[in-house]
Amino acid sequence: MASKVEVKNLLEAGVHFGHLTRKWNPNMAPYIYMERNGIHVINLYKTVAKLDEANEALKKIAASGRKILFVATKKQAKDIVAEKVSNTNMPYITERWPGGMLTNFVTIRKAVKKMASIDRMKKDGTFNTLSKKERLQVNRLRAKLEKNLGSISEMTRLPGAIFIVDTMREHIAVKEAQKLNIPIFAMVDTNSDPRPIDYIIPSNDDAGKSIEAIMTSVTEAVAEGLAERKADKADKQPEKEAPKAKAAPTPKAEKTEKVAPVAEQKEAPKKEEAVKVEADDLTKIEGVGPKAAEAMIAAGIATFADLSKAEADNIKTILTEASPRLAHLEPASWPKQAQMAADGKWDELKEWQDNTKGGVEDSEE
């Protein structure tokens, strides 16, 4: 299990140091403890609470199989984020944020495929047939693509969430994620606006030690979610093999089973009903984040089948009443996606999600 972060550890890492009081954002007032020597001090007890909340949500997203995109292009953070995130096999951006990375994901994928095609050329010998000048140009292009997009080469669809270090610097990433209803996790300093962020971690986003302390905790939670997913897959394999072994003795036991089938049949439906009541992972629907899923489950929309029958206007009302932060979500395509999920058409759903921006259908494309 991921070790629980303590206030003492955050204090030693300097997570509590905010910006100058004259540079503060008034919306960060609830997370500020005091002012000392012209600098705001962050309330670390609130940081710990918010960090635990964010870690729990990230763990669920990782366990569901969705990717989490980490973004940190500032000098102090890029090396730390690259080191920590690469251990979890999650995508990350540490150079320049490519405009349209999320909103124009199809074009970004084309650039990644170009990188893969160059690698194939080198393997099959086609690269050697080019002139010296052409080889030099291709190598330069490959190096440029690797620098900017190498870490997201395995991200075949939009991420399930985005984690940002310094929301002011990465404001374009924040806006793109907002537009596509992708949950935003972020380290938010006293000079930043926390309102667009779904999961706020009030902390010093300038000091290397502070960034490392938060990133260590966050990546541990992601790794734990991935471990749970791996364990669940391992548990499901023996279950599939078990019915084959039990199928053989049924013909011999026909006479004895006829005597007392009533008691067995009465118990069986109860087990089936218990399975039906269990909520599906609604975050597999493009545009649905952990908080939106919680709101719908609380309102009685717990499975893909329930969501497929719900009307978009009713879903919108449920989200708005649950939290003002969920009011911007557009659930028009959610029932359609849920129907595919309920029917088990996962390949069809994945293809639809890859070709649609953030689960929002429009006539632009």
C-alpha cells in the first residue's frame, strides 16, 4: 500500500511556502493558513486531506485501465516528473505543450505514427536506400518527434485524467482538458486560480523538494491502482476455468438434484441480484470523471444499462445539483456510449471514442 503522507514530511519539503502576498489569488484564501514576512503560508492539514482525496481518485482511474497524462514543463519539475512517472508507465509531457494535444488528438496521433513509420524504415532497410541528405532530414524529424511526443507514443486514446504542475504555466492544457470534460488534478500555488481544477492539491509548485514530495505520493497511488488491476485480472482467469471442471459430474447427479432443486434455485437469484446492484465503472464512458460517476450512482444510475436508458437533460440536472463544477459537462453522448458498453461492444466503443473529441459529438469534423 502507498504510504500515507504526513504533515511533518510536507513541512520538511517546503510544501507550505506560497507566493508573495501581493501576487495571491483570492480564490486560494480557504487554503492559506497565515501570512509571514510578506509570503503566504499554505495550510498543510488541508493539503494532506486534498492529497488523499486526489490519490484515491487517481488510484481508481489507474485501476480502471485508463491513462493519466502528467504535464510539467518548468525546469524544476520536468526531470522529477519524468523519473517518477516513467516508473508507472504513464504518459507525460515535460518539454513544450503541443497546442491541440487533447482537442486535436487525431493530428497528434498522426505525428506519433510518423515516428513509428520511420522506425520501420530503419528496420526493413528502406532507410538505407535514401540519399545522405534525406537520411539526415529524417533523423532530425525523428529526434524532434521523440523529444516532444516520445513519452506519449503508447497513448492511443484521450487520457482518463490529466495531472498538472503549475496551472498558470500550463493554462492551455487546463483549457483543453476543461473543453473535453477530462478530470484535472493539479498542484495549485497561492497565485493560481483553483476554480477550473477538479482535484486541488494546495502546494508549493516552484521548489524541487516540494514537487518531488507530492509526485512521490501521487505516483505511488497510481502504481497501487495498476497493481490492483493486475491482481483482478489474475483472479478472473481461474474463475473462467472453474465451470469446465464442474460441468462433468452433472449427468450422474441428476437423480439427487431432482429431490432438492427448490432450495438451490431460491438462493441463486439472490446472488444474481447482488451482482446487478453493483455499480459499473462509469468512468469508462468518455467525458465521465470520478465525481460525475459518483453523482450518477447516488442518483440511481449505477450501471451502463441504467445510463443507456437515461435522458441527457436528466443527467445534466443530476450533475448540476450534485456540484456546480459538474455543470459544464455535456452528457448528450453518454447514453449512446453506455449502450455499447452494456452490449459488450468494447472495440466499437473504443473506436468511437478515438474518433470523437472528449465524447462530444459535433458537426465540425
